[in-house]
Amino acid sequence: MERRLAHEAPSFVPSWSSDLTQQDSGWADPAIDSTLQEAVPEVGTADLAALLDEIVGPLARAGTLDNAPGYAAYVPSGGLFHAALAEWIAASLNRYVPTSETAPGLAALEHLAIQWIHQALGTGASAEQSGFTPSGLFVTGGATATLHAVHAARRATEVAHTDSAQTGLVAYYSENAHSCVSQALAVCGIEHQRMLGINEHMQLPLGELASAIQHDLEAGLTPFLVIGTAGDVRTGAVDDLQGLVDVRDRYNLWLHVDAAYGGFFSMCESAQEALRGLDLANSIAVDPHKGMGLPYGTGALLVRDERTLLTAFSAQTSYINPSPEGPGLGPNTLDMGIEYTREFRGLRVWLPLKMLGLQVFRNNLEEMLALCREIAEDLAQLRHVELVGQPTLSICVFRLRAPCGDDENRALLDLINSDGKFFLTGCTMPERLGGNFVIRIALLSFRTDSATVHRLLARIEECVNIVVSRCKTPPGTEHSPHDRSTKP
Amino acid sequence: MERRLAHEAPSFVPSWSSDLTQQDSGWADPAIDSTLQEAVPEVGTADLAALLDEIVGPLARAGTLDNAPGYAAYVPSGGLFHAALAEWIAASLNRYVPTSETAPGLAALEHLAIQWIHQALGTGASAEQSGFTPSGLFVTGGATATLHAVHAARRATEVAHTDSAQTGLVAYYSENAHSCVSQALAVCGIEHQRMLGINEHMQLPLGELASAIQHDLEAGLTPFLVIGTAGDVRTGAVDDLQGLVDVRDRYNLWLHVDAAYGGFFSMCESAQEALRGLDLANSIAVDPHKGMGLPYGTGALLVRDERTLLTAFSAQTSYINPSPEGPGLGPNTLDMGIEYTREFRGLRVWLPLKMLGLQVFRNNLEEMLALCREIAEDLAQLRHVELVGQPTLSICVFRLRAPCGDDENRALLDLINSDGKFFLTGCTMPERLGGNFVIRIALLSFRTDSATVHRLLARIEECVNIVVSRCKTPPGTEHSPHDRSTKP
């Protein structure tokens, strides 16, 4: 039975994957039909090939195609085929990897995959130089990584205060932080959240941070956690991480860095200055499903000191034996995180790294950075377009110059997306930076190459000219924005 | 490339899966060798077949084999091949399903899979009869489901108190609750946990629960959550769920039921009386990776009222568009849970149900219940053995009679496991029920059949006789335990 099924799926799956480079990214309507109204069937339908071709395939194509080369919206993913195969293998093996007692070999392989990420990012060597055991665990993404970090930070604070529960805990982050940060703090029941404004570089302002901490200390509260961002999902902005490390050290806090999007760029020489200090954070969220193009749900929480996770999450139960000891064996991840049962995520990181080698992933990110710089240079040449800051990583943000406003920029975005070849998204900038609607080009997928980018730039230029020609007062003329509002 | 790889893996994966029914369950030493000490490779190794045969296969076999027929330890899993294939497909498609905007077809398919579970368990019809919209989301297992439930319960309590944060929140559960319950409450920062003793049926005692709530109310605290267990992982005990519903209603609490192991038995006629009231819980954790034999990491949180999850987890962000509306479309699961990015777990539930039909899963569980009753009847016939309670679901607990003590029972367990054909685990019973070490037989895997069980019973009888013959004072003779201690 297994053999027969295993030969029906391969006519569908590799076709889907290999065809992706030829696919458009744009919207396709979902077939929300009787399939999706069906009651749970009492009797099965054995024909796998038909189910895949007639139901799963059409449903899968609906929406915008996140893995196609022209997708430069949100943060693109990849769905690397090697990792998808690893998923099949992992789910077939179906070993319980959160304890070494049950699956010592695969648990150790997963621990190795975490160490490989530490090695790739340089965070492992940094921790070891300071006498710590670098560690971490695979989670589904930045939100779950952040949740773990918040609880670990709280427990570390409690332990530092003779293991007593602390009241008046305060966490700090900027308005630029991902919304999962605020959610994680709420889920953890942290009493006080301080969301600070950003500076002109979209960064958490260090002076205001120190003032806020000082103020809270004087009020008798317990500052315990600052959360920085290494690669804001809107613009790719990176906080001054070394500055945050200094504040962390001065006030004895926990520093968590949300590097879900930006973390893997620390492999790239041209991004290392922007990411300086990342290796000194207490915990880091990185998403291999972003920076490595692996399937969604492949996130990692890296910690500088393994003991912090064990302190926070060690399972106390009569039902499961404690962590083992031995060469190559990490502690039970059951004792390091929230999940008791979960997917065996390690194989989908280990296998692609083993088969392709780290250089393939590093080169892809270097290419994304170079293409993004090229986009920025090209767009800066367009008379009617202005860049909204220079790209720090692989996201380029732009808009039509004044007097074109948000409406025209939204119209431009819709027009670019309208033929379905490309899919971009926009966002509203923080008030501090004008509060305008801007258009983003986010590069990350290994299927996006130089030719894709050149077609995209041509498309943008074409659409800019159309939208601008429709404007009553074209941008770049003698009228200033002030003129426009007083002389309609 | 994809096609070539897709034809190398099938020589490994289906072999592994189809061979499982012939495999022993017992311990195999891990090959913790140079593979697990390797630094991240700069250059790749293209030979997938060799990597699978030489590295992944041997590492995967190490430990105890949770999917083999003789595995009756902890809670067995299955790793159904149809679901493993679904994983490959899901990871290849790699669509972002937490929002309908990106992947409306697959998001709707996942929503359908949740509804199918509601239909299978009868919880959906019950909710609809009360005017609620039953809903839920796929998570990795009971621990993450419980975490979501705790936060949803807190938010519901806050909303009921004019949306203000409540201090002095109190949650109640029994010492029989899974250790993930205490962890979830700690992660959520809930101020007060009341762990109550159990009654003689291993249940949360209703009278003591009401007294504790009353006491806390009088002390000015805010009781908000009671967590029941439907299928304790040690013995399979089920709380008096209808009784918990009554307490919930009297005090206006949230009732969460951890039915990770036991929930799917509500499909079986012979277990319905034990599980009466489950459908009235506010939230339920069920694990398709237990009751349906799907791969690890396939858990679900079911809620009676969809709005409760939306209230607790709705994402507020300028970056992502709100939930869509339309026939067959559920709300964005992004707005219903913690995870922003995650595996597309719905396909690995939908595809097996679609291909095999619900009756296959129900019949398997009915068979497990029947086999467990048979085991209990057979063991009760053995002169030196006593059952520790009657099995409620598919776990049978026994021990050697006094004067054999914990040492002899541990020796018996080790002896049963020693030839590797079977793998059982033991646990220590709560003090209230003697505090003894007992041996468990937990049935759940579709690979475990009547023939397996008969071989296991023969093995147990053989081992009992060996261990008892070694006892200086064999059990079942004229000496009472008291005699043993005074006349060594």
C-alpha cells in the first residue's frame, strides 16, 4: 500500500515544485465549492492521484503564490524541495524526538541542526567564548520563539531575585516591533508593556529606552526585558543591537532579538555591520523558513546559555524520565520549551544543509542584498519616485513623490499587481516617519533572480508613468505639497 | 531535480513504513558517532539515497520504536502513511495558510478539517444547538492547546469584567492533570494554581472543587478556569465531565478539558458514557496524533464558541489584512491563536479522513477498547497479578500482588521489555491510591492487533512466573504484607 501511494504522489508533488519558477504570483480565485461544504465522510475515497489533481491542486493555487519568483510581498518563503522531502521522511519515521530516551539518534540530529545554525550565524562561537553552552530549539516561527523568550526572561529574573515571583515586570520594545511581541507579552501575563516610538532610522531609541527604564525603576517596578528587531518586516530596519546590549548590561535585563527575517543575513559580509551585537543577545528568534527558504513552520529560538531554557521549561513529571547525558546528546527539548509533542523539525533543516551546503544559502542571501541595492539605485533614478530610506537588508521601500498621496500610491500598487506576474504589498509608515502609505519590494526567495528583478523594475516604471499621467497635478512639477493643499 | 529526488526517497520511506508491522519495539542503541559531531558543511553531499540509508535510517531506529505493533508505552502513536504523504505535499505546496488572503483554498480546507473533527466527536452539533459557532485550530499537541485555552479563558474573564485586567485569577485542576497544565498556567502568568487531590476513581473531586472555589471567592480572588482530564496519560481515567460542567455553570468559569488522549474515544459507543459532558466544555484539547494515528505534532484545540478565540488572539497590525468573509471560509487562524507562521497541519488530517473514511478510525478505537478489556480480564485471572482499577479507555494498569513491592514490579517491567519484542512503561500512582509503582499497557496504534495482544499476554505471564519464583516470599501465599515486614 505504501509503495503504491508513494508512486502516485510523485506525479503531483515534483511537478508542482519544479513548475513554480514558471508561475505567476498574482491572485487566483479560490474554488470555494462543494468540496469545502462536505460532511466528514464515513467511507473513504482511495484515488490519491485524483484527489490531488482535482481538489488539492486547484485549492492550493488559489490566492497569491508565495513561492513563485515574482512574489516580493510580506516576507517571501521558498518551500525548498529538499526540505519538503525531509518532511515526508520525518512524518513517516514519526519518532518522538522531544526526549532522547525515545529517539536518541534523531533527537541528537535535531540538536546538531540547532548547532549548525549557531555556527552559521556566529552566535555559537560567541557564546562559547563567554563560557556559555549555546543552544535552542525549533519552533514554528517568530511568534512562538518570542513567547518562549518572554517566559525564559521572566524565569531568569525570578531566579535572580531568589526564585520569587516578581510583580511589576516591565518589557520594552519599539512601535516597529512585530505585533507578535505585544501578543507574547499579553499571553505571558506581563504586567507592563512599554512601546517606545522610533528614531529617524526606524530604531528603538536608546536614550528614551534608558530614560523609561530609569523612570520605572524609580517607580518601584522591575524592568526585565528589552526586545529588539533585526529586520523589521515592513522595511528591514535593524535596531542598534550593540547599543541594546549595552543597555541590557547596564540594567541587567534580558535582551531578546526578533531576527526572524534578518538573522540569517549575518552570514553575509555586507550586512554584518548592521547586525553587529546580535550574537550577544540572550535569545534570538530566527526563521529558517525565511532566510533559508525552508517550508513554513520552521522557526528557531537560539539562546546564548542553554541553562536559561532548562530553568524556564524543565518538565517535572513522574511519567517521563529526565534528560540523558552523553557526547552529541543535547538535553531533552521537552525540558527546554512549551511543546511536549511536535513535528520533528530538525530533519528539514539538517537535510538541506547537508545536501546543499551552507554556501548555497549564504550566496542566495548575498544575491538578495545585491539585487535590493540594485533596485534602490534604479528606483532612485525615476523622477516621480522617492525611496523611503535606504534598504538595510533585502526590503526596498518607495512611493510616488508628492503631490501624489496615499491614494495614488495605492493605485500604483494595485496596477503593478494587476497582471498577476508580480505580487507586492504596501504598508503604512509610523507617524514619526510621515505616516504615509508606501510600497515594499521584499526579496528572499531563491526563485527570484536578476531577470525577475529586471522585469519587475520595468513593470514598476511602466505603472508609475500610467498613474502619474492620471494625476491632475503630476509630481515633480513646480507645485509643492503646500501649494496643493491651499490651491486645490 | 525535484523528480530525481522524488524517486530516490521512495525507496527508503515506504520501506520503513511498510516494514513497521514486522519490527520490534525495544531499545536499539543510538549510533552517536562522527555524524553528530560534524560542523556545518560548507559544501553539500548530493546523494540522498546514501544519506537516508547510511545516516537517517540508523539514527531513526535508535531508541524504542514508537510505531511498531508491540509498543504499548506512554501513549502510542501511528505515523499513518497517508498523513506522511500529506506532509510532503503540504511542505511542497508551502502556502501561507494562517490568512485566507494568501491561501484561501487551503485555509478553507484546514477549517473543514477542524469541522470534521467537531463532527466526529459530536462537539460541533452540540455547540450549534446552543447557538454557537464551533471552531478551533490545529496546534502541535495538548501542551500548546492548553496554553491557548488558558489565555482564551483569561480574556473571556476580562471581557466579562468590562474588559479590565483581573488580578487574583485562580485556576483549578487535579493532581492527575498532565504536567503541561501547570506549565501552561505558569507561562501565562496566572497568579494562583489550585492542584486538588483525586478521588478513588482518579477524578477531580467535585465537592472539594466547589469548596475551593467558594473559599477563593470569599478571599476576594477570581476563580476563572477549571481544567478537567478526559483520559489521564497514566491510567486513562476520565474526570466526571458532566459534574465539571455543572460547577462551571454554577460559578461562571471556563471549562477546558484535556482530551488529548481520550477525546477521539467519544466516537465509540462503549466509551460515550465515560465521556458524557465533553461536548459542553468551552475548549477541548484533542490529539489526532494519538486517537487517529497521525504523525506527531498534530494536535487540535476545539472551542464551542469561535468568538472566544478571536477575542483572545485577534492580530492587530497594519501589515496584514483582516479576516475575510464568505461561504466555507473560516476566520484567519492568525486571529485565533499564537502562531503567525506554522506548518499547514490541516492536510494531514483531511487527506487521511478523505481517503480512509471516518469508520476506519472509529473501528480502530473500538478495537483498542475491546482489546484492553480482554487484557484486563486475562490479567485478572493471573494469581500473582492485580489490576489497579478497571480500564476506562485503552490503558490497563496492573502490578504484582503484595508482598511483591515496587522493586519486583520494576524487575517485571524490565524483564517484559528485555527481549525487545514489546515496550511497556510504568508509573508511580498518586499517594491517594497507594503511591505504588505500576505497569501500564497502553493500546492505540492501528498496527497493534489481537495477535500482538495475545503474544504480549503470554509474555507477561511468562515473566510474572519468573519474577515471582525469584521472590523469597512469593505473593499469594499465606504471608500478609505485615508478616513480611516483621518476619524478614
